[in-house]
Amino acid sequence: MRIAIVNDLQLAVEALRRVIAGAPELEVAWVAFDGREAVEKCAADPPDLILMDLIMPVMDGVQATCVIMRETPCPILVVTATVEGNASRVFEAMGCGALDAVCTPVFGTGGEVRGGEELLRKIGTVRKLTGNRPGNNRHAPEAVSPALDVPVMVAVGCSTGGPRALAAIMSRLPRGLDVAVTVVQHVDARFASGLAEWLNEQSALPVVVAREGGLPEAGTVYIAGTDDHLVIGPGRTFHYTPEPADNPYRPSVDELFFSLERNWPHRGIAALLTGIGRDGARGLLTLRRAGWHTIAQDERSSVIYGMPKAAAELRAASEVLSLEDMAGAVEEQVRIARTRGNR
């Protein structure tokens, strides 16, 4: 796997080189010391993965990520000195197409590199995701008891480009809309609370991290908060589960969708947004067959037309829409759900 390093600090570049050199299946493709140089080198020699710093001269990592994903798309992993301290920039980069983020490995007092294991784990995850290996549905549908007074459920799955797509939809949904929105975004658990805070600044509906055992309530957006899969249990409450452990998508959109088909008492609305791979496509098909209204993002407005494309190929989507049209479609489907008595 050929990996490019983009960082203006020579010490950071050397630490990254050492981590890569320690993995026989990895090699350094090239090094760039600012975003503009990275854009030029990526156009001339696209690597398998770019390790992108955020704070750089000439052109920063967010701008470089946006340009690269627009002109010469390539998997990008943000590698920055402090992930938590740069949360807003991380989400901006992910909105442009970066897959994930990790702290930059550093040299210890004895000259050893610290943090390399986490970087290698992230690189391994990227390899699985870019290989488009689908997750496995290990669950069979179960009968559930109907509930009399539950909100309309809107379930959303997304990955690469997801934060920006979520913001575009949430900013258009009106305050007080009688729905419970549950979101699975492929993101490291450390970013979940930051993502909720970031979306809160743009959403009329309050955005919170889903808690274990919590009951989805109307008028609230819930974000998956760990690397385990967020599912709905038989009691209509949130649960986090590590199984299936071999699913490379963490948390998995499919697992949420499968659990809703089993345990949510009424038909709702499910949407699959921009993202690399196929996670969520089979789950969306399951929900459509169960009578849910299902939506896939269109190719034009997707940063990566992977997950929604997989759904379209399976005929899992009731309709294919642009980001601009999704909020209106959700409101219309909520009205229809209320008309047919989904309370």
C-alpha cells in the first residue's frame, strides 16, 4: 500500500516514516510539506492513502482535502497533533471526504515512536473500507409487540462526506418536528460528542449522543457514540454491541437498520447518504421490504457515491434525492405517517 505524507514539520514526517517502515505491506509514496504541494503531487501520482496534516502554510489540510477530493479523489486520513483540539477542522475535512482522523505519532524520550499502533490500526481499517467488503447480517427478523405512542423514526447512515451532508439536512428540518432521528456516521468514538456539538450549531433540532438504555424521543437527533454498533433493542431503547466483531464498518449502518426492522413498532423513514463502501445498502433494502420509506442520496450531491450507489443497485431506495430535497421529503413522509396513524 503506497502512502503519501503531508506535513510541514520534519519531525512529524520522520515519525510517520518510521511507523510506515515498520509495516512490510506499507511504503511511502511521496512527501509534501504543504497542502498545495500535496494537491500537485496527488494529481501527478495518486497514492493509495494520504496522511493529511491540518495546520500547514500556503494551503491547510482542510483546503487540500477539498481540492483533492474534487479533482483527483483519493482516500485521506487526517493525522494531526491534537485531534480533540482541532475537532471543527476535522469535521470540515471529513465533510470534504476525509475518512477519519488520528493523532500524529511522536518521539518518546528514548527515541521510540509513540502512537504508531493506533495509526496502523486506522490504516488497516481504511484498507478494509476501500476494499468495499460488506458487513454480514447475522440477525434474523423477530416479531415485536406494537407500541401505541412512539415518534416517527428517521434513521440515517453516512460515512465519507457525512458531517457536511448531515448539516445540510438538519439545518432544513424545523424545530419541534415530531420525529426521532438516529444517525450512524462512521467516525472514531472520540469525535462523537464533538460531532453532536458541531451539528447543534446548525440544527434546529437538538443533537445528542445516544446513550445506552436511552429511549428515542420526538424532536431529538441521536448520534452513535462509540465504535460498537448502535442498535434498537426489543424495548425500543438504544444499545451498543460489539457484534458482529468482524464487520469493518464501525459503527455499522446495516446493524442499526436491521435492528429497526426487528424492534421498531411502526414503519418510518431511512436514508443512506454519501460514503465509501456498501454499509447500509442491505439494511435499507430490509427496511424497504418491511414498508419503510427509504431514500438514497444522488450521485451529484455525494462526496463519495459508494453507499447510496450500492443501495440504488439493490433497489433498496424508494427514491433517490439530492441533499437539498431530503428535508422536504422527510417532512412529507412524516405527514403521511401521521395520516395513516403511526402513533
